[in-house]
Amino acid sequence: MNTRKVVLDKNPTTQSTPVINEEQIFSNLPDLYQAYATKVFHYHYSRVQNLHEAEDLTSQTFMAAWEKWHTLRDPDKAVGWLFTIARNKGIDHIRKQQHLQSEELDDELIQSTNTNDPQSSAETWEYLMDLRQHITKLSEKEQELIRLRLVGELPFKQVSQVMHEPETRIKKRYYRLLERLRAQMEQE
């Protein structure tokens, strides 16, 4: 059995993930893990805001994927399938913790936008905190769309697979959501 050693980047602020062709077909779980473990971790971290819980959820996601790999009928949909598992694990976790509100963007990810200019950093920080407040007011479904698209970095095709909705509807909802957030931010 050919195994690979993969080190999961525990710092959600780093952007060192490899560039993946979104049309890539994954015929085995180790390749899928290699390509998406960090993104799945960031996705979970954006929900739970806890490093250890995000690590546990990431492990649970890939364990479930390992156990259910035989159920994957279409390898070109492996990424959407994986994020569906991740989403379900996250929902289960939230139910167990009885948290009705979920956090969508983590502070460490926001802090990664820091520059050497203190004034610019403060303005960016303030803007992102305002944005975060607006996002928490969105419905869970809208927050999930933001998480999958921005934190999980999934293309629309895969977001539509995870959310079980047509890609055109997902795109329309996403862009309308961004426009609504932009308008709300400009009113302040």
C-alpha cells in the first residue's frame, strides 16, 4: 500500500495550498486528501473557531470519506462529495454543541490582511469586523454559501453539488448576496 505523509497546516492564515485544477478527477482518497485537507480544515475552522475541534472535524470528515469511498459513483464529483461530508459533520457538531449561531470568518484569517501601515491595518480590521457582523445576520444557508465559496474556495459547480441546488441559482444567490452586503456596508 502506497501511503503519503501529509502535514496539515494548522495555521489558518497561510495560503500555501497548491493550485488545483477544479476539473481534476480524484480516483483515490490519498490524492483527494493531499489536495483538500487544508481547505476542509479551514472550512471547519471557520465554523467552530477552535483549532482542536477543527482538526477533529477534519479527521472525522476524512474518516467518513474513507469508510464511504465505495459509495462515490462519479470520481469527477469527489470534491463536492467530500465537502458534503464536511458540511454534514459540521452540522452534526453544531447540533451536539447546541450552538444555534455559527461563526463564519475567523479572526486569524482576518488578521492575515495586516500590512506594515498601522493606519491601513486598523481600517482593514475595522472594515472586516463590520463585514463579519453583517455576515452573522445572514441566514444559515447564506452563511454556508459564503463559507463554501470563500473559506472552502470551492468553484460554483462544487458548491452547487454540496448545497444540492443548480449552479445558476447558486451563482445568482452568491452575487446578490455580495451586492446586498456591499450595500449594507456602504450605508454605514
